[in-house]
Amino acid sequence: MTLPPPLACPVAAMIPPPAPAYRGRFAPSPTGPLHFGSLVAAVGSYLDARSHGGEWLLRMEDVDTPRNVPGAADDILRALEAFGFEWDGPVLWQSRHSAAYAAALADLRQAGLIYPCACSRKEIADSATRPAVDGGLAYPGTCRAGLAPGRTARAWRLRVGAGETAFTDRLQGRQMQRLEADVGDFVLHRADGLFAYQLAVVVDDAWQGITDIVRGADLLASTPRQIWLQQCLGYPRPRYAHLPVAANAAGEKLSKQTHAPALDARRAAAELVRALRFLGQPAPAELASARPTEVWRWARQHWDFTAVPRQRSVIFPDQPENSA
Ligand SMILES: [Zn+2]
């Protein structure tokens, strides 16, 4: 007679499964259809995750609801599917995750790390003396010591330090900002009542257990703020790799703002080949007329992170070289 299998030890059952060694993500904003620039970020993060035997999660960064374009999120998901991406687990929608952002904000408030700010855009423009790293103006700290009498809170800002916030990017090398001078105390809860992107992205990366962030170098200047916020919330710091962004011949980043064309899913293989070549991977031209699964087979066998250009932007032709 065979014995039944032993019951699982109840204590062992309470121990959470080990965190994966690698969990990456792709986090598009539904402000328009998938274009070449976002495809590059998706391909780079996907192949880096899979080449590490890691997971790859999908997050819809729709926290800035006034910027969302109706139907764009569904278009992006359909395009990713047509291009042959396979993500792990359900999609995280930031617009449905407000409770987590509110809880993080409450923790920061409890710890005295955030403060209400009454400044309008114009007041900041009139009083700021330094440009911020990503355009705009560094917040001069007007409301740091408390609101002046009769002033009404509009937004909540996070105190930043005067010292260096530094990290080493896997592609771009050592990066450093002095947040107080380079950015100033930054907004986590906006005057219009919405949670700021910086808060949502940091909370979600921790909530999803992301170990590795591979994204476009246009977000390089945001990273020290995100690292500072991770430290304030006691979150672990992921590894970072900022891919070069695709620029047009005028040196402008390909984006919805520069009217980058939407990707045609009927040309998925050709677009994947273009994205691979942009990332320094010598995908054979004949793959452009193959099926996406064949491009992925080649890409997963040949992915070489060390071949990715270590630049912030690379000029890339607007038009595909290989028409399938
Ligand atoms: Zn203020």
C-alpha cells in the first residue's frame, strides 16, 4: 500500500516564494499608438528579461488621465500581441491603482517627508532662479518651512537632499544629480488632484517586484528622483539600463509629439528587424519578410546586450529600409 504524500509544513507554506532574480517590465503611456520609439524600448526590455531567464510584466501608465487618448491602450495591447510579445501575468493599469499611491503618500506624510505647496506655476516662474535638469525650473523651496498665512495647499511636494544622488546605469554609466539644485522638491500629488507620474512609477515598480528597468534614455533625468523616492519609501533599488532613443534627422526624439508614425502590425517582422538593428543586433534582412515568431527565435538566440549603443540617442531613418 502506498502512503499518501506528506502534508506541506504549514510554516513553510507561509514563506513567500523567492523573488525572481530578474523581473522586467514595459510601461507604455496610452497617449497614442505604438510607434518605433516605444517598440525599441519594448524589444530591449523584453530581450534583456528573457536572456536572463526573467519575467516581463506589462503596465499601462495611464495615471495622467487628461493625456490619455481613448482607445490607445487597447491599440497598444493589440499591437504588442500582433508583434509577438508574451507578457507574464495581468496588465497593471495605473488608473486602477490609486489606493496604492494614496497609501504611499500617507506613509510619506506620516514621516514628515512631504509638505503642502501653494505655489502656482506663475509664482514658481517668478521666484525660481535655476533651470531644472529636464527643462522647466527647479522649485526654489518657497513652501518648505510651511504655508504663508492665508495660502491654500495646491500640491504635495517631496523634500529632496542637497547631496548627490547617483547610480550606475548598465548602458549610460555613472549618473549623478544634486536634487535640491537640479530639480528641487518635486510634486507627488498634483494641484489637479492626480498622483504624479514619479510617485506612480516608483510605487508600481516596487509593487510589481521589478528588479530591472530597461527603458528609453529620455527617462534618464527622472531616475535620480525615482531613486530618492525609493529611499524615502524604503523600497529596494532596481538595476537600470537606459536605451538610446530614436531621433529623426533633425535630432528630435521620435515621439507622438514629433508625429512618429504608428506601427503597422502587418509589417511586424520588418519593424522588429529595424528595432533589433537600432539596438545594435545584426538581424538578417531576410527576416523582415518572415513571421514575427522567426524574428523572435533569431533575437532570443543572438541577443547581445554589449552590442547596444551606449548613447542617449541615435539618428535613425524615418522610413523602413526593408519593405516587406
Ligand atoms: Zn510652494
